[in-house]
Amino acid sequence: MRRRLINAADVDQRNAGDKFTEYTHNQNRLRREPPMVTFGVTPNHNNENMIKPVGADKLLPLYIDDADERQRLIDESSGLPAVDISSAAAANAVMLGAGYFTPLQGYMNLADALGVARDMRTSTGAFFPVPILNLVTSIDAIEGADRIALRDPNVSGNPVIAIQQVDAIETVSDEQMALMTEKVYRTTDLAHPGVAEFNQQGRYAISGPIQVLNYSYFDADFPDTFRTAVQIRAEIEKRGWQRVVAFQTRNPMHLAHEELCHMAMDRLNCDGLVIHMLLGKLKPGDIPAEVRDDAIRTMVRLYFPENSAIVTGYGFDMLYAGPREAVLHAYFRQNMGASHFIIGRDHAGVGDYYGAFDAQTIFDDEVPADALEIEIFRADHTAWSKKLDRVVMMNEAPNHSKDDFVLLSGTRVREMLGQGIAPPKEFSRPEVAKILIDYYQSL
């Protein structure tokens, strides 16, 4: 199937002749309690229309689900040469274990990583958006080993997160590191948080398949939110959803984000929404995952119709790679069962490194047409229109100036919340604002 890019303004299926269709559930939605979300339940029916994973007929999670086999491997790991891996490599193991990176079987070799960086193709032609590497600073403890234990840097005591078969250990040159950095991040500036993190991981690339033994700290710290691609697919199937739109967030959701999700669901005629939040490492100053989780769940509980949205999260460290990370986000949202994915302005960006819509145009300019089946819903910046008295996409609001919208900078919002001042109701739900005020005032 050829991937389709959907411009938000072109798909209002309720009234194609009027961009300003009134969303009858917009600001006066009934407050309904959504049903209990029970993940991990075997579906009662076969959803033949569910989108297939990328490059495979079914998910290929690398987590060892059989308890006896997992314990055997844990016992084996105690006698294996071991290496402390980076937080990024541990996050890669979690995503591989959870099935999000299907059909990858482990960490890439250097040839595959360079190929993926250049044109999103491995040496065998398989599509993948970014290099998935296990880079380490020293190989003294594992030289000559065929199997090694990978120790998790993010959990006390550094337990083994996975066992890796060592296919190769290659040294990454300065030129190769610079090429991957430039292609993935579109800059080599070490002031970019993703660039700095990537370049400090080490220069030895250990490639080979892995067997994942646990999900690091994610399932323990976020038992109600962390979910694997397998679990989310099962939940979508159990609910009978056919058309599912996913929303990525690393921040709390204010009114504009909430309305963007409703717009996408309405215009795409979707059965359900998966709010899929990043639970891993962010840059300093970002709001912790547990606070975001509380704020988003409160919003969904109060302002989304019953059986229309689920709140989940995934264990990965933010790359801040803008356009390339947007493609990665689309990739693993297809694997978790979403048929559509919202990409707005400056998706996965940081600072001024990317253009406002680079994360959308990359799907036109660089992603092969046959690589993904998931459909991209392109969104503009959303904000409250003082003229129309509702949230709109700014590119759908003619005869508006900047002063006609309620716009607040992130810095200003943080200042207000820290002072105990709730943003205006046109910007943030009061219940969400209270949670954020409590957090900022606790600092």
C-alpha cells in the first residue's frame, strides 16, 4: 500500500465545504468516565483489517516471554562477559523487546547504520529511519566473547537487561560518526541535546541479535502506562477499532493539543485515539513523565467521550532529531496498530534546528513511498481564535493576525504555573493547570 499524506484542511468528512465546521463536542463535552483499560487480554475476535507491522506479517518482540526460559537466561548471564551500555542502547533494547522496532532482531552493524543514516535503508534494502546501535566506550571486558550480558545503566545495581550474540565489534571513525550525526540530526552542533548524547556513547559498535530479559525501569515505574506494541495491538483489537489515530507527546497536553486530537478523529472518521507518551529521558527542564501522565489522564477522563481514547507510554529516550524522529515515530506507531499518525509543527524538534514543517515534508522528500502504510495527518499550529471563540488550526483561519489568537510561550506558561497562576481557560483546562501548578510549586 502506498503511504498517503493527509492535509488536515482537506479531510473534514463532516462538511467538506466548510473548513470551520463546528465541533459540537468542542468546548462543552460531557464529562464521562472511560471504561477500565485492561491490557494484555487475548482478543476475542480477529481484526483482519488491522494494519500490518512494518516489513513483517506479525510483530516480532525480542522479550523472552516464557518465564522458565527467561530465568535460564538470567542465570546464564551471571557467567557471561558483561558491559555497561548507554541509556540510549538500553532504550533500544526496550523498544526491540516490546516489538516496536519489528522486524529488527538486534543492534545494527556499522554498514547497516551508515546505510540507514544516508537513505533509511540497511545493506539488504530493509527500511528503518535511524541507526539502532549499541555503542560502548570500552570493550576490554568483552573482547573475544561470542555472547555478552548488557547491563542497564538506568536501574540501581545495573542488572542485565539483555543478552547479545556478538556478530561484530567495529570501531566507528570520526568521519562515520559525523556522517550519521549530520544525516540523522541535520547538524553536528554539540549544543543540540541529541547530538551531544549520541556522540558521547562511545566509538565501539557491537552488533548482533539480542534476547531481552526485562523492560528496564519502565514497567515498574509506570505500571499503568507503559505498554508494549503487542499489548496495544491487543487492546485495539479487543475494542474493535478499525481506524486508529496516534498522538505523540513528551509534554502535558493543553487545550490546543486536546482539540487537535478531536479534529483528527473527526476528520479521519477514526474509532479511537492512542495518546502515546514518551516515558524515557528528556532534556533538563522538561516535565517528568509521572506529572505528564497524571495531567493527560485527567484530561482524557474529563473531556473525551467513552471508549474513544487510551493513554499509554513507551520506553525510549528522546532523540530531538526532528524530521528523522518523526519518521521513527510513524514507524513504531504502525507497529503498535495505528492506521494514522498526527504530525504537527516542529514535531520532535528542539531549538531552531528544524523548520516548522520539516517533520512533514520529509515524508515527501526522503521516505520511500512503499516504506510505510500508516497515513500521516499533517497539522498546523492550533490555538484559540478570539474571533471564532474556539480552537482552530491557524492555517485555516483567514483574516486573522497573531493578536487574534491566544498564544503563550513555553517560558511564559512555566512562569505562570510556578507563580500559582493558571493559564487562561482558552489555553489550558483548569484541572490540568492545577496538576502542573502543584508540580512547579513543589520544585
